[in-house]
Amino acid sequence: MTTGRIICAGLGPGDPDLISVRSDRAIRAAKHVAYFRKPGRQGQARRIVDGMLLPDAVELPMEYPVTTELPFDSAEYNDLLSAFYDDWAARLEGMARAGQDVVVLCEGDPFFYGSFMHLYVRLKNVVPVDVIPGIPGMVGCWNASGQPITWGDDVLTVLMGTLPEEDLVHHMQASDALAIMKTGRNLPRVRRALEAAGRLGDAWLVERGTMPNQRLVRLQDVDAADCPYFAIVLVHGHGRRPVAGGEE
Amino acid sequence: MTTGRIICAGLGPGDPDLISVRSDRAIRAAKHVAYFRKPGRQGQARRIVDGMLLPDAVELPMEYPVTTELPFDSAEYNDLLSAFYDDWAARLEGMARAGQDVVVLCEGDPFFYGSFMHLYVRLKNVVPVDVIPGIPGMVGCWNASGQPITWGDDVLTVLMGTLPEEDLVHHMQASDALAIMKTGRNLPRVRRALEAAGRLGDAWLVERGTMPNQRLVRLQDVDAADCPYFAIVLVHGHGRRPVAGGEE
């Protein structure tokens, strides 16, 4: 019997038409499909592939054991998550050893802040693992903004809204273009940091980029109590002038 | 007569299987296909779609007027390029007004350091323009490296090798993960900056990521005289610990 493969299919930013040809093919042919979700939710990854799965595909929802009940930086939270990834890695390994291919759905690009990497490090030297890249969520968001994010020699910095405020300010001052993820309840901190860095006036909030109900709004016009979940904050670069001695 | 559309199709990192479903469909149906290239070359964008175009598709190679004959930061170079973009914007506008749709091919993602944006700013308020995002080249490169580029709260900074050395060093010290583009003849400067920032030992050179002849090598093992063209330098993040008070 041939060992099966674990195939992580990057899904891109949300519009199923923006899935790559290779991921699309893998998803439509999959007999076993796994995806992360919060307990009790359909989950964003599963929602993106609605209507694409084989009628008899076996679905394996991998439900996070905790979300916000425990502090994100506690030892207890980390232990619970590690056990969760250990358990699913063992189950996927077992399926591959039994000759089954399993497609694991992953929003955006799997190697860019994706949950799949926790399975990847556990499985990559154990069973065959293929990773199909995807369009990162931030790329879908800057596309939705209708403006190029970077020109010429612009520096782009990708920041998490979870960072300390002073770190955010420092990076926001040093970079031309910015993409800030994990906003949600961190949005007030992100906003204060942008203001301190003198960039708030240029910041856009993109919610559900490339999805049917996408929203694009200037961050300074967003109500302070409004903390959308699938949202990225963008500051566009304006084309840093090439320097003497530089070349394309 | 209905006005035609200018459709910029992001091509992704190089493997035609990594083009999005929407771009793939637009390219295969296109009656007019435009793409940038250096004079006398087939061009990377056109090479990616080899075998995908309709047999009677009309091809419009947009050949850059200059490449390395003039200094990149000279007024003469900028004037020549501006006239080139003005000219092609006028030709594409004329085709759209004559009712023709034109698909413009663009490597990677069109809004991420792409040449298309120079046509986009000239055309977007003049004729209908659609931009289809793509997987950026750097995403293909970190996929080819077989390692996640970012984890947890890592900061990712995207830098151009054309930047002054001291700017490079500063950003390389401040960021967890790095993607450095426009390497080529700037590679010696990039290397010196990585060394000064203490990051050279962790740097990888990815040449032609996702393409059949891709090459992955530690930058410190690359011969100093070796300046590959389609190459990106990567430094992977290792998962910055979430901070107290942060949340996912």
C-alpha cells in the first residue's frame, strides 16, 4: 500500500475564484478534507469552499480547544494548543499511513502566519506533505482598496496588532507601507500607535477583503467601539525615490 | 457599442498552476493580451502563460524603452519611462473605447511593486479596469524554502536591494522575518548589510521560486560574483512570543 499525502491547500483571501488552479483541483478531488474552526462555527476556511467539495467527501473539522477563555500567553493555553496539534498530527499521520490523501484547507497562504504550520512541523519528516501557496489575505485587502500597496523602493512592514504599542509606533515610523493584521480587539492600540507615528490619516480598514460583504473605510472614521474581526489595516506607500547608485 | 475592459491578470510566482482560477479563465479566453518585456526577450510574464493563449490571440508586447543604459534615477530615464507608459495607456484606452477587452499579464501580484500600476493610474478613471490579484513572487519563494516565513507575532519587512546600506541594516535589525527583492547586482550590498545586522547566517537565496529550475541555497554559500536575476533573499521568523495583554 502506498502512503497517502497530506496536502495543505492555500485558499487565498476569501473569494473562491482567487484560489490557485492547483488548490482548486486538489479541493474538488478530495475524499478527505480537514479544516480548523472554532467550536460551534462553520469556520471561514470551510465557508470559502462551499459548493466545491465532492458530495461524499469526508469532513474533518479540527476544532480549537480554546479561543478566548484563557490568556493567549498562558502556559495552560500553550499546553492545550500543543496537545490539540499533537492529536491532529497523529490522526492525519494515521490516515496517510492507511493510504489516504487528506486535503487540509488553509485561509490565505499556509506559510504566512497560518495554523497549518503547527501540523507541518509535526508531520513533514513523518509522511509526505505538500503545501500549495495561496494569495495572502493582506493581498486581497490591498486589491480591495483599489490602490497599489507599494511602488519603487517602498519598504513594506507587516505587523500584528498584538505587539506592544511602542514597537508598533517604531515600525510605523520606519516603514513606507504597512499591513497590520490581528486587529480585532487590538484596534484601539493600533489606532493610537498610528496616530503617534503620524500615519493615522493615511490608514484604511479593510474588512472581509474580496468577500461579498467587503468594507473599505478610513480608519479615522471608524467608530472606536467597532472592532471587526476579519479586518486588516493598510497604509499605502507612495513610491520611495530610487537612490543614487541603485539599479533595477 | 460597449466600452471594453482592461483586465490585469496577476500571474503569481511563476508556476502556471499557481495562477488563480479567475486569472486563468481570463487568460485562456483573451483575444488581446499585453505584457511587459525587455526588447529582444520573450519576457517572464509571457513565458508563464505559454500554451494557455488562444491560437488567434493578438499579442501586444510592451517593450521597455531602456533597461540599464541610463542611470535608474536620472531625469532622462524617468522621462523616457513616463512617455512609454503614456503611450501604452493611450493605446489600451483606444482599444477599450473600440469595444475590445485587453488582458494585461502581470507577474506576482499587480499591486505589489508591479509595472502595471503605472498604466493603472493613467487608466483607472478613463476606462473600466479590473485587477485580479496574484500570489506575490516572495510567497512562492518562501513556499519553495519549505519553511513558514512567519509565526505568531513575527514582524515581516519587505526590502528592496536598491536601498542604501545603512537603511537595510536598520530594517534587518528591527524585523523578525525579511524578504529582500531587487537583489541582482545589489546582492553584495544586501549581503554586507545582513552581515552587519547579524542575520547573514539565517539568510537563504531563492532563485526562480516555484519554477522548474528553482534553486535554494544559503546566501553565505553563494559565490560573491554570482548575481542571479529572479532571486529573493529570505530570513525566516521563528515565532515571536505573544506579549502579556495581547490576544489572538
